[in-house]
Amino acid sequence: MNEEPMLPVPVPGGDFAPPALALPPDALVEVAALALRLRRANGPAMRAMNAIGGKIETRLTALPANLRRLVETGTAEILEGAYWAAGQVGSHPSMPDTGEWGHQVAVATGGALGGFGGLGSAVVELPATVALFFGAMQKVAGGYGFDPAAPGTRLTCLEIFGSGGPLDDDDGVDTSFLGTRLAVNGATVQALIQQVAPALAAVLGRKLASQAVPVLGAAAGAGVNLAFLSYYRDMAHVRFGLQRLAERYGPELVDTEFRAGLVRADRAKAGIGQGDNGVSR
């Protein structure tokens, strides 16, 4: 009988500061910006898919059954490879800093080359694309003061792959991570990969569906890769930005203010006006 995978074990405590009574103004501005960033994260992916035209779900169901099974069963292996490679590449002192454009050029080129030959080449491109997404999230983590190669940072990058996804109705708002630290070991990594793989497999399936037509798939692949890169970068900003704030001011207060920021962002999107003093009515 198959045993259930061991779930990641939260480690109580951590390096959190004693909870503050209120966030200072600069932290409030940062929380509000992160909330808005989360709400806008799906925009580029939606525009990319609309530019492709047609129903992406229709294309997805038209993929060969054996190809869909390959993606579903192979995603965990792709994630595992990206996790361990990120530990080596992210810690290498001679790696050049290419800025944000480096990942953009790489994923666009990879998507174009993968889509040029249709499904056959698109499947081959998947591991490299996931590794590039992973590396882009590591770079965001470094910008917030976290060690990109640290096991905890890489574990958070894995979690981001499982928290919603481009084109997903799930907005990924699960802030339970703010008050916990995961004990990082081989069992933890494997358990998290098994949890995350189905969500990423769905994303990769949609990506393949957009690249199904040879030659035309080159433009689609480049556009979709860039849009998905933007999404995962935004989610990394939200996760690592909130994590840094939680370590400074305490997780409960940051969580409360972040959720209030999401409500304000939703009200603004719905067209609910502001009062003369800038406060939502």
C-alpha cells in the first residue's frame, strides 16, 4: 500500500522580531504595493493568451494523451532537477549578474526555439524553462536580502510554483508561511515537490498547448514564456517581500495589513471611489 508523502514540518519560532503595535508608514506603503502586485500578477499571462487566440483549454484537451501523461508524471522530476541545480548555480561566486533582462532574453529565446518545431521541441525545452523561472525567483529573493542558494530560499521558490498559477483563479493568497519556518531535509523537499507538481504540470500543459502549431508556436512560446516569467517574478516579490517585513515587524501585523491591502486593491479595481482624503469609502 502506498504511503502518504511526509508533509513539510513547520519549525516554531524563527528569526522574527517581537510584534510591533503598528507598521511604520514606509512599511505600510510596501505592503500596499505588494498587495497591488499580487492582484496584477496575472495580467501579462492573460494578455499573452488572448493574443494567441482561440480557447486554450480546447487546445489543451487536443494534446495527445501520452504527451499529457508525460507532463503530469515528469513535472516532479523537472522540479527536483531545478531545485538541486539552483543550489549549485545560485551559490557560484563567478556567476555574472545579468539583471532582469538576462532571464527575459533566455526564456523568450527558449520559448521561441521550443515552439518553432511544435510539440516535439516544446517538450524538450520545458526543463530549461522551469530552471530559468526558478533562477529568476532566486534573484528576487536576493534583492530582499535572502541568500538565493540557501535551502530555505529554494524551498520557498518551490512553494511559489504551487501557489496558484498563471491563468488560475486561485490568487495564491496563503500567508500561513509568515509565522513558520520549514525544517529543510530530503524528505521535506520530496514531499513539497509532490504537492507542487500537479499545479505546475497544469501550467506547463497550457504552455505546450500554446506552442502546438510549428513555426507559429515560436512566437507563442516566446510570448507565453515572458508572461509566465513575469507572473512568477511577481509572486516571488510578494512572498519574499512579506517574509522580510514579517521578520522585522511580526507576522500577524503584516498579514493583517496585507489582507487589508488586497481589499483596497479589489475595491479600486471594481471602481469604488476614493474620498477627498484618499481613503476608500
